[in-house]
Amino acid sequence: MRSDAHTRAHVLVVMLAYLIVRELSKAWAPLDTTVEEGLDELGALSALRVGRKGKAQANKIPRPNPSQDQLLRAARVRLPEVLPCLGASVVTRRRLPSRRTKP
């Protein structure tokens, strides 16, 4: 059962996503790039964990390639040089079950 608060929160998230897509679409129109294409290109950016054993670690963001840099500049986004390393594990690819049922 959905509560009123849950429904309002869902509408808020959907509207924020719509606004982000609209802004990126406007920013990347002069580059002749769709939002999907731009996000696919930026999806190749990843953080590298740096540090020494027993010392503080951080996630360093590598320098974007020229096309990624162009997309970020057009969207007026400036990447930080490092991110704190919180030790959280993030899975970016979902593994398929070894046994799949046929539809």
C-alpha cells in the first residue's frame, strides 16, 4: 500500500529527473548530442582508489577525455579532484542468475 508521502516523494523524484534531462538536453543541443548519448559517454568516467596500506585513502577522478570534457563544460559541471573513500561497495553491473527461466 502506498502512502501519500510515498506518492509525493515519487512525484518529486520524477520531476527532478525530468528537469535534469531537460537542462542537459538544452546544454548539449549545440553539440548535437542527445542526453542518452552524453550520459553513455560520461558513464566511462570512474574513480580510482589511491592511498597506502594503513593510511587514509581517497578516490581520485581521472582527467576526462576531450569529448567528456566538452560535455561537462557544456553542462557547467566541474568534477572534484578527489572524493572521500568511505569503504562502501558499489556494484555497477548486475549479474545474471546462473539459471534463467525462459519467458
